[in-house]
Amino acid sequence: MLKVFWLKVVTVLVFLGITTSSYASQNKDSGFYISPKLIVAHSSLRNGQVKGSYQEPLILYSDQNHDKNDNNTSDIVGGALLSLGYYNDNWRAELSYSYRYRFDLNGDVGEPDPNEYHNHNNLPGRFRLDINTQSVRFDLYYSISALQTESLKPFVGVSIESLQHNILAKVRNAYNYTEENTDSSSVSLGFGVGTEVIWTKNMNFTISLQYIDLGDINIGPQSDNAYFSSDSFDTLDLMFGVNYYF
């Protein structure tokens, strides 16, 4: 009975292997596909600066990175993309909408004064920024023919994005509090490597590692003319997706 079971398993695996190989060879030379993807990202913000009523030093940290650094920190961010793609031989082009939720940025500002603001950890200023990012994105991928196998199609790619950061700013300066929404926009570039995993005639899985420059972050003026800015906001994305070919 056990031998019969394993014979069936082997038969199914052989059939799937033949079918997958056959499907891969039957793919059309060109056409359209849709591709939903999930993102797990390690995002970094560097070169943070304050001005206006905020005074140095600036100490940054996030919900995932509790170590307080001078003007650099990082956070783990989740997100998703929905893409419409077109392929032709070894080339693929995708137009996507993406959403990232969210980078939690915290900042302590100024030198502690033991004689003042004792109910607020003796800090002249403090802020929290919840940064949600959406974008329209264009990717161009090239499959590396020399590395292809029956089940894998490695690729390299570049991307350009039009980004918009929606920022919920919760700011304290002395005893004054504000909570405001603000938007910050930029255009960014990225590049990545990955592979398609061939599954059926119409469906491949994808996994890729992407580096993306997320542009600048600027908020202000907030409470009592407080400003924050950073000219270095980038991310390393691990993306999982499915390409469904029409």
C-alpha cells in the first residue's frame, strides 16, 4: 500500500515537472500581464535637520529602532503594489501603483533643562511623524538568458517613481502642541534584482530585492514655527509577487 502511495506521488511530481516545462515553452513571445506584489522593507532616514524654533541637538528613533541616534534612524515598513505589465522576449515593462504603511519617526529636540518642563522629560521639543507613502511607478526589467533554467528566470531592473508622502505630524514645542497633516512630493530612482519562478502557462511567481530612493521629507512650519527636513530617505525592499499572463 505504501509503495503504491509513493508511486503515485512520484508520478504526480514527474507530471508536474513535465507540465511546467511544457507550459514554459508554450509562453507567447509578447503580451500583457497583471502583477500584485507584497513589500517588506527596511527603510532608512538620514541627515535629519531642524530649524525655526527647534534647536539642536536632534535625536531620532523609530518604533522598530529604539536606539536613539543623532540624525539617522530606520524602520520596518510594509506595503503593496499592483502592476500592469507588458513583456516582449526578455524584456518586461510595468506600470504600478504602490502604497507603503508606514514609517514611524520620532524626534527629541534640544538640550534637557532640569529646571523646566519636568512633566515632559525636560525636553524643549519633541515630535512624531507617521509617514505613509504612495506612488505611481514605472519599472523596466531584463531577463538574464544565460542564467535561465526550466524553472527560474533571473532578471535585473530599474524603476522611476512619482512619490507622495502623507505625513501626520504630532509636534510639541515647550508647552504648545499641534497635530497636522502635510504632504511632501518627489521623483525617485531605483534598481533591483530578482527572479521569476515558472509555475504554469499563465502564472509565474516573483521574488526580488529592490533599492529605492524615496526622496526628501519636509514638514513645517508647525507649532511655534518648528521645521523638520531630511534629504536622504531610502529603502531596501523584499518583494513577493505573482505575474498572471493574459
